[in-house]
Amino acid sequence: MNAPLLPPRTSLVVPLPDGEGADEPSSHRHRTIWISDVHLGTPGCKAAFLLDFLKWNDADTLYLVGDIVDGWRLRKGWHWPQAHNDVVQKLLRKARKGTRVVYVPGNHDEFARDFFGHAFGGIELVSEAVHRTADGRRLLVTHGDLYDAVVQRARWLAVLGDTMYTLILALNHSFNRVRARLGFGYWSLSQYLKHRAKAAVSFITDFEVALARAARERGLDGVVCGHIHKAEIRMIDGILYCNDGDWVESLTALVEDEHGQLRLMQWSQIRADETPLIALPASPGKPAAPALAAPVEVAR
């Protein structure tokens, strides 16, 4: 977790020539991928990392688990660089190429909840989903804000918290630029506060328990969510709780292999560990793919 949080090295980023299939095939194939909390439309979004991840990873099914576009921030001021547009185009291209893309909106992209049951560019919009893994487990897929008491009962407080979080990210960005110049790795102020503040730890625990309870009440085996920007895989009273993290700080995705095994991928860590990687064979004109690092955490 000490790797400098810098854009992927250009030597490993696949160029995107003209043409629909120019960046195919992807180098790592998964049965399912879950990503959330991208927050396109904000300066904190690490769109370059996500685009790089999407170029090197493909799946039969891709779940977008909410807060993909940050409507809250865009209403305050427009911020939409080319990299954010490239992410949208890449998602649409995956849908056209046969990946089932399922979009479960969250609170920051709640505007999309007016279009449940519709598909845009091949991307399905649903309120929640139930995913069946290869080994038969059924998982509730939901962003998680519907189980967040602050968002549901005190929206003004949630908006205030979002403003404070944005401020912390801005301070953190400046602080880490100095650290990088001094040769130190990335350090997250917001993650530090989450782990040190008793109120934050209590909120996260209550949130995780609430999601696990919701899955149990529906007779399901587990839940996949986002919302709190804390990647996690663990068992809670016999229910599998999975949080796929975010693409603002942790840069994580949850993936399922063909056997139903779930694991978290931290893309910034994989990129930082380029030196010891065992490269996969490269196709003509395409650089070798980054090998997948050991899972952050594994659950069966």
C-alpha cells in the first residue's frame, strides 16, 4: 500500500488505435467483474487507472455498482476531461463486444434511477441484482446507500460529508505530491481517518452488518456493494460480505474466476510491482500484460 499513486507507466498502457476491436483480446479473463465509486466528473477520479484496468481485464459480466458518474459534483461545476469520456466509451465498447454490463446506480448517480428497466448502449439499468457465482452462491448486488442511515435520514449531512471528503482529497493530493518528490509512497489521509476515528469505524461496521442482514433476509448467500470506499471480503454471521472499493483512492475491483472464487484486485499495487512481474506472452504489436498480483483477500 506504499506505492506512489501515479498514472500507469506509458510503456504498459495499451494504445487505442482507430477501430472497434483494436484493443482486443484482453489479457486477463474473468467470469465477473464488479467496480463502483468511480466518480467520473470529479478531479479525484483516477480515470487513467480505470481505463488501464479495463483494457487489460475482461469478463462475461461487468457490474457497475453505483457512483460511476458523480451527479452531485457535476451540478456544482462541470469537470469532464478526455480521460473520463474515454472510460465511458470503453464501457460502451465492452457492451458492444458481448460483455453483459449491468449498471446499479448509487446516490451520486441517482439520476439514473429514473431509467430502471431500460438499456443504453447495451448497458442495463437495474435497482439491484442477484448474481449467481460459478459455484452456486447467490449474491445481492447493490450500491449500499439504501442501507446508509445518514443518506436516507439526513441527506444534508451526507452532502456536507461529501464536501468535506472532497476537501480532504484535495489536501491529500497536494501532500502526496510532496511525498513523491521526497521518494515516499502514497499515503491516504481519508483512509487514516476512517481507521482511527471511532465514529467512522462504528459507521462502517454498522453498514457492513446492515448489508449482510439484508442478504440473509432475502435468503441469499452474500452481498456485493460499494458506497463506503473500503474494499473488503469477509464473513459476517455466515453471510459473505464483499465491498469492491473505489477508483478514487483504493483503485480496486472485485473479480470472480471460472470456479466461483472471489478476490480483490488493487490495480495501483499491481502496477507498482512491475519489476518482479512475470510477463505474459505479448501478441504482435501489443506489450506484455501485467501479471496479476496475489489476491488482496480471498473468500470461498
